[in-house]
Amino acid sequence: MAGGVRKKSPGSPSPLWGKLHTLWQDKHLVLFKTEYTLLVVSVLWFLEVGINVWVIQKVAYTEIDWKAYMDEVEGVINGTYDYTQLKGDTGPLVYPAGFVYIFTALYYITSRGVNIRLGQYIFAVFYLVTLLLVFRIYYRTKKVPPYVFFFVCCASYRIHSIFVLRLFNDPVAMMLLFGAVNLFMDGYWTMGCGLYSLAVSVKMNVLLFAPGLLFLLLSEFGLIRTIPKLSLCAAIQLLLGLPFLLENPTGYVSRAFDLGRQFMFKWTVNWRFLPEWLFLNRYFHLLLLAAHLLTLLLFALRRWKRPGESIFELLKEPSKRNTPAQKSTVDQIVLVLFTSNFIGMCFSRSLHYQFYVWYFHTLPYLLWSGGVKKLAHLLRVLILGLIELSWNTYPSTNSSSAALHICHFIILLCLWLAPPLPSAPTESQEQTPDKDKRH
């Protein structure tokens, strides 16, 4: 009837009903098809809310570094800005200034560090925010089947322990790092560099991502336009460290950015099978550094750059290159950053238990990005399980350390054998202007 309300045909289902019907038909594939990533991670995230509350309420808190953190920032609160005079129960303050500001805030929020239960809930929030950022990366890349995300969160005792039972500063640094990765994926390179620098200011391990980030910046902008972004990173470090630099610049730099700091053999997770004299040997450290740099160079030359493109072309303005410049895809950004960090983990002088969070959330992406087709789903999950077992073996053993290195080698080999990612921009990237060009 003209002008009347058109009634729905009884045979035409609503869009919601259609989606539910499709979901029911594919129920046996929900955990395997990447298009259901958002559904699965949403369920897991809400499940994690309950898991974190349960862990905080039922599992005993273990004091390791929290009291030392509070003593260190209390020294700053009391007016000591000489880094060589700041220390806690576990030794001197060895973290950059961003750590001081963040944990000073936690010091006041938790009643001078006494209200540890409140601190645990704050770190539970950090954990849930980190998961959101990580899940968004996996949702955007759609490379890992949804069932794997159970191992990314619910199944790891060690990661829950690092966040809500130990209150280490490593999770805070990684939360900021994953925030920066999300900004890079969205094309906000300047903001991402700023957040990345803040992550470095909490703990220096984030520098393991730096070679990959430098490669991506040169690919996107060339040398001249990369310099301002690197300058921003440096300026943030300078600004945060200014009160300490004015007091004792040598003391601040030598303590906060001590690349040669010696680690204790009794805490090592990855080199237990070595004799202690070799573990402490400086020549062994130099060998690891050389292997680290050589592996990064090989990946930059052979795996990260586009086929047929000279590495020196990256120094030029994108518009002046012989090969037409193309925007990096989300997969390229994530793969280069995660691989850069992973290479650093493989050749680390020592890995302590809290360092697991440095690369835990990146492992599924790296495993499912490998180029060995015969590496079946079951074998990938087995590698994740062996790595988890190695990090949960306390104290570490010859076998657990050796197993960790074997798993690392398999992942690294698979990444080397992976086919190059397609470099052509997607249709949405062609239509969306580079956000950094507007600034």
C-alpha cells in the first residue's frame, strides 16, 4: 500500500540472524578461521578479567623487586637526583628516568608502596590493556588461527606471575611498546616514535626493536625525513632525564643505559648448560654481539628489503628512488619489528625469568609467519609449549636451556625461509593519505 509501512517478508532473515546462522554452521571452524579472531579474543579477554582477579585473590604475592623499586623512587622523592646514590634492596637503580616517574606515581597511589594488593590490581589493568593492544595486532594481521590465542593469555602461568604476582617494570615497558606498534600500523609514525621512546625510558630492552624500527622509518621516509623522528625519540629521553643529567650526567647515563652490565649466572634461563666462567667471559659476550649484528644485517639485506632494491636506496627520499616507493603493509611493519626483537632475544647474554614478557606475545605471530609449510599446527603449538616449559623450569637446567635455544633456532630458521611479504599497498592504503604528511 502506497505510503504505508512495508512489512518484512516472512522468508527474509535479518542480517544478525544470517550471521548467527553462519556462525552456527561454522562452529567447528571458529577456532581455526581467522575471520573469527575478533569473536574469540573478545571471549578470552573477558575471561582474563576473571582469571586475573582469581590469581590476585588466591595465589600468594611474592616479593622480588617491588620494594626495591619503591626504595629507589623514594630516594628521588627525598631530593636525591644523583643516579649513583639511588639504590634499593636488590642493588642500584639501573633503569632510565621514565621508570622513576611511573613508579613514583605508583608509590603515591599505593600509599608509599605499602598497599601491594592495589598495586596488583593496577598491574592487572596493565595486563588487560596489553592484551587489547596485542589482540588488535593479531586481528589486523589475521595470520594466526584463533585457537592459538588461548596460549597467548590464559595458559601462561609465568606471564600472569610477571604482571600481577611480581609487579616488575618489564610489563609496563611492553605495554607502551605494543601501543607504539599499534600507532605504526595506523600510520601515526611520529606519535608512535614518541610512545616508543617512552617505552625505552621505562626499560632498555625495548631497544631490541630499534633496528627494525630504523629500517621501517628509512623505508617509509628516507634518511632526511627520518631524522626528525629520531630526534623526537632523543629529545624525550633528554627531557625525562634532565633533572638527573643536570645533577650527574655521567652517573645517569652509565647507570640508566649500561649496556655492559654483568648478569648473575644463577638467574640465567638460556645459558645454564655453559660453565660459569664462559658465561661471564667478555669474549663470549662480544661473540654474541657480533652474531646479533650479523643476523640483523642479513635479515635487513635479504628478508626485509624488497627484492631487487638496494639497501642504499632506503636513504633516499621515497619519490627519488629508482624503484617506486610503496607503503609498508601492516604485516611488514609487525614482522620487521617482532623479528628485530626476537633476534636480540636469541643472542642475549642472559635471559632472566621476567624477560619472558619481552617476546612472549610475539611468538605466535613469528611462528605462523615462517616459511616452512611442513611445520604443521601441532608442531608450532609444541614449540610454544616447549618455550613455556623452559621459562617455567626453576631453577633452569641444562635441558631447559638447550630446549629454549633449539626452539629459538627453529623459529629463526623459519623466518629466514619465509617468502617475502607482498609489498603492494592495499586499496585502503592507496585511498588513505599518509597521516604523517599532514604534519
